Amino acid sequence: AYRQLTVSRPIYSEDLFKEEYEKVQRHHKTMLDHLKAYFSCSKQKAKSVALTLLPIASWLPAYRFKEWIVQDMISGVSTGLVSVLQGLGFALLASVPAGYGLYAAFYPILIYFFFGTSKHISVGPFPVLSLMVGAVVNNLVPTSINATDVTLNERRVTVASSVTFLVGIFQLGLGILQVGFIVIYLSQTLVSGFTCAAAVNVLISQLKFILGISIDSPSGPLSNIWVLRDIFTQLHKTNIADLVTSIIIMIVVFVVKELNDRYKAKLPVPIPIEVIMTIIACGVSYACDFENIYNVDVVGTVVEGYQAPVAPDFEVLKNSVMDAFSMAIVGFAIAFSVAKVYSIKHDYVIDGNQELIAFGLSNMFCGSFKGFAASTSLSRSAVQESTGGKTQLAGLISALMSMIVILWIGFLLYPLQKSVLASLIVINLKGMLMQLREVPYLYRKDKPDCVVWIVSFIASVLLGLDIGLAVALGIELITVLFRTQYPRCEVLANIEGTEIYKDKKDYACVFEQEGVKIFRCPSPIFFANIDFFREKLTAAVGFNPLRILRKRNKALRKLKKLLKKGELQVTSLDKPVNCKDFPVEINWNDDLPANIQVPRIYLHSIVLDFSSVSFLDISALKGLKALFKEFIRIDVNIYVTGCDSYIIEKLEQCSFFDNEIKSSIFFLTIHDAMLHIQETHPQTTRVCCII
């Protein structure tokens, strides 16, 4: 049996409801009030601000040492091993010597440990950002310039670190300005298409290392096309040792990673296959002297120890402003997305603005010590979380692993083939490349989102990541404007036996009141869609009120002439329409003299459901006022239902109401308006006839 809902109450217009129920007069804060609150100071606020800016002061005193320390240590060591290898590999993407990737795997974690709010993300190099840094490096320090390898590498490191410093400045500035919300403009669809394109770019950039051939690294639009052209023209120069090594590494790592995923519930920690294969490859390369016998490209001398901080190159800063801003937004968006996933999973709160500050300081610090831009790696974060990491103490331990390599064992990596690092990078792109599977799903479920994904992907692959991101963001904003400018408007009807009103096209058992149209626009109404709203409403009612009004005015002029000449006699009158300057009242739906034709209208009321209208701007307000008056002047009543009190207040402030448009046309619900219409329009109406 169905549960019954019975309601007995008056028919409420907005005016009647205000009379019966007193509204609380709230104080709406002005900009001055917000500024006063922001700059006010108290002991409690000072403590709150300090804890916000230094989150470690909140979680470290509450650290459960006995319960968490072992798990954090295991997680830190596991993550650190992956971090070292990714640092070395992603340095290739950034077009700097491999050893500098260890700095990028060390310094950002130290700063994030104190200032970050996520407990589980692993901060450090990320392939997308590394590739974007590499694009700037290749643009400002092309391989074609005449310089020694040492000088070239030093210049590249300077460019990479300077860009990273600028990325940090942008992120810190955005965090101080409290604009962490900016990331909401990068939708999941856009980020998915962008990161998938970045994975393709990474794959293309690593082919030269996998094949062991030497080609230039062009930058800018269509650079991937030129890289692929150069690779195919030099395919005959492929280094077989590099190619075979790469194939073996990729097959073994892929198989073991699949086993790790399949049996992760039974394994205490994932098998560190990347580390194992790197050690084996290093040993084989050293024992067989691959560098001299097969002429393979090796990592070479890894920088040992820590270098003194350096100031950024201001010429580089000047030439890389837009690139750095793109990196700042992309790096934060990816890091925040990953952090948000783990915060929801483990039930804690992250602060977007504080994350911006943390990453800003991390990148500024890293750039000062010759590292390159950091964000968070999806694979490292997954390792840190899945191996039981509880806090960023695990991240600190992973940084210690990088420190050990930097200080003591970096020299052991000398014979490691770059093709091994490239293979590990490529095999770890699987997750990002698999995002291609989203396209068929998006095409079936949401075509505008599918367009955003495809444009984001194609633009980023062909035009470069910086321009691609700008194009993707532009397309995304266009789709948002398109959805709001052309909303799906509906004509509603009553579900029989209820007070519920639904789209009449969707249900069979609906009742549409004769002479009434119920129209809903599920969108804000503003300057961009007010004309569309008017078109849809006039299409729904079946006539243009302005055209009807003009026809009637033309007919009135003819009737006046007929009356003046004595050719027209009034036999009966009624008063549905009041015609100014005319001595009688006319029913325009009755028979008129043969030579006078006016379209007949059998509609007497329009109900507008504004329950989904979140705001109106001045242009929309003026447009609605003109539209309402056009209908009222042809004797079609307008009623508005479900309107937010904020909008009604705005209408009052903007002098929307006058002698023609009354506040009494606003009702709480559609059903209230319909009951009112039934009371004011009885079934039988006397007719005005003119002969």
C-alpha cells in the first residue's frame, strides 16, 4: 500500500505568505564587513591562522607513534625506491642530466612535510610537468646551439630551475590570494584528455632513448610531428642493444605490475620490480661494457652532494611567464585531484589554498637548489597509500632514500642505460593512456564533455601542452556557455490525481489545463540567454505577443473609422479586454467585421516555473519586464512560481513592479498558481459580440 500525503493549507502567493509568516531580517555582510573580519586579530584567530599555515603543528602532536611508525617506514622506503627511479627518468623529460631529478625527488617533500595538508600524496616529479619544463628548456636552449656538453647542461639546469622558481611564485601568490577555487575550472574531463595527451607526448619523447638514436628536440606547435618524422628517417640507425633492453624491461615490468595488481590483497608490499630491473640492468651494462661495445647512451656521472642555492635567471623568467603559469595550474590541479581522492577515502579535510602555498614554497625551494617542477605522481601516491602510509612522515622517509643516493651511491648509476629509464617511464604511462577508454563512454553519455576531451587531447598532442591547455579551457568554457545559453526548456503538465507537474512529453497520464501553459527554464536567466528564453516561451504558447498586440492596434484603428462613419453597431458587450481610447470593450476571440482579422488567442494564463533559476542580471530583468507587459497587454496573465527570495528582492530593488506588473503574480508553487487560476477563470465566460 502507498503511503498517503494530505496537506491542507491556504493558496499562498508570495505576498500572502509574507503577511502570514514574518520574515527574519538578516544582516547581509558588505565588502567592508568581510574586509574588517579578514584583517581583524584575536588570540583565537592568530592560533587558527598559525595552524592553517603550518599544518604539521596540528597532526604531529597527535601522531600515534607505536601504531603508525612501522607502517610509515615501510611505506616511505617503498615509495622512496620508486621516487629515485622516477626522478632519474623524469629528468630526461625535463631535458636535464638525470642526477638533477634526485633533487626534484628530495627538496619538495621536505617543504610539503611542513606545509601540506594531504597525508597520502607523494610529492615530487610528475611526467606531465617534467615534459612541460622540458619544452621550455628545449625552446630556450636548443640542441643546435654551438656549446660544449657541460655548458649546455649547465644552461639547461639553469632554465629548468628558473622556470620551477617562477611556477612556485605563481602558486604561492594564488594561495595567498585565496584563489584555490581556480582549479574547479579544470573539469575531470579536461584533465583526463590533457593528461592522456601528455602521456602520448611523453611516449613520443622517449622513443629516441628506447631506439638509441640521436635527434633534435624541437618545441612548439607540431613538434611531435617533426620528432616522429626524424625518428622514422633515422630508424635504420636504431641501437639494437638499447631496443632489446627496452623490450625486455617493458615486458617484465608490465607482467609483474599486473601480478601486483591481481594479488595486492595477498602481498604485504608490491614487488619493487622497477628497482630490481634497474639493478640488474645496471649490473649487466657494467659487466658487458655496453657503453663502449654497443655505444649505448648511459646516465653517466650523477651529481654528488648538494649544491649551494642559486638565484633564478631573470631573462628566463621573462621569457617563460605563460609557460610557468600553465605549469602552476596544471601541477596544482593534478595534485589537488589526487589529494582529494585520498582525503575522501580516509575521511579528512584538505585545504586547497594551503595546498597552493605548500606547492608554491616547495617549487621555489626546489628551483633554488637546481631541481625542476614538482607535483604529485599518481603511481607513487598509490604506493605510499597502499603500503600503509599514515602521514607525510612516510614522504619524509622517501626523501631520505633520495638523499642516500645523492650522497653515497649515485656513482653506481653511471653505467645505467637511458633506455632503461625511458622504458620504465613508458610502462608507467599505462594508467594515463588507458584514459582513452573514456571516449566511447562520454560519447554515449555526454557529447559536449566528449568534445572537450577530444579537443583537449588533440590540441595538446599537436600544439603542445601549454597551448593545448589554453585551447581545452576555451572549449570547456564555450560548452558551459552553450549549456546555459541554450537550456532545455520544458512545458509542464499535471500528473493526474497529484500536485506534481512534469514535462508533458515524458508522461502519458498528464492533464494540461485548458487556457494555461506551464513553462520551465532550468537555467539562470541572463544577458546571453534572455532572447532564447523569449523564443522558447513564444514557441511554447504558440504566438508572439508583440505581433498580436500590433495586429490588435491595427484592428482598433479600423474599428474607430467604422464607428466614426456609422458603419458599425454594438449589440452586446463583455469586458475581457480594456482598449484605451475606444468606447467599448472587445472580445478579440469573437467574430469581428469581415474585413478585420485578428489572430485568436485561447490562452489566458502562463505559469513560469523559476525554481531552477538561480540568478537574473539587469539585462534579463529588463527583457522579462518587457515580455511580461506584452502578454499582459493582450490579456494573458503571467504567474511566476518557486522564485528564490533573493531574486524577488532584486526585482523590488530594480523597480520591476509597476501598475501593470504586480508582486501578486508570484506564488510559492506551481500548484498554488494553478488553484488561483481556477478560481479566477470559471469555466463559462460571457462573450462580447460586435456586429
